[in-house]
Amino acid sequence: MIRFVVGGAIRKDDISKIVKEIGGDAVEVSILSDMQAALAIQTKKADYYVGACHTGGGGALSMAIALLTVDKCATVSMPGRPPKEDDIIKAVEEGKVAFGFTGDHAEAALAVIVREILKKK
């Protein structure tokens, strides 16, 4: 079972549903505050953090970056810059555990993030 936590500033319920739809029985998803979500990753109570905001990196990842370091985080989309499959694949392969994106790119970003994480396990 791969444990996802949803943080970020917007669309938490939608993001949780999308992760569950893609991952099915292979995933467990919890919606938490940014601090709780980042701490869950830090303390190994969860495996991956996903979150959205209006910029893709600020409200989506700021607490994850503060607690986990920028080396474990990836902004996979920004306004006017949709997610790129190759960039997400590279981030997962590099061991990133926290992913931020804009709310309007949630479906496209999560389709690749969850798929690649499931392949890895």
C-alpha cells in the first residue's frame, strides 16, 4: 500500500479523489494540513505528498520544502507551464517525495505522478 498525503492550498478533496481513482486499492490517501502532511512524510507515516496552489510551488510545497528540503520536492507545473511527463518521470526516479502543481493541472499531473510511483513499487 502506497500512502499519499494531500496538502497544498486548493482542491484537496478533488486531488484525493483523483489519486484514489488512479491508484485504486494500491493507495491510501489522507487529506491533512500542510504541516501535518510534511511531518507525515518526514516521520515515515506516509510515502508521498501531493498538493496544489495557484503557482504550483508556493502554497503547494512551502511547508514540504521547509521540512523535507528542496531536494525531495518537485514543482511539476506552474501557470502557463503544464506538467511534462518526462520531468515527472525524472523527479520520481530521483526520489522526490513531494509534488506541487497548479490546481488546473491536477488531473494531468496526478495521472503521471501516481502511475510512475505505482510502477516503482
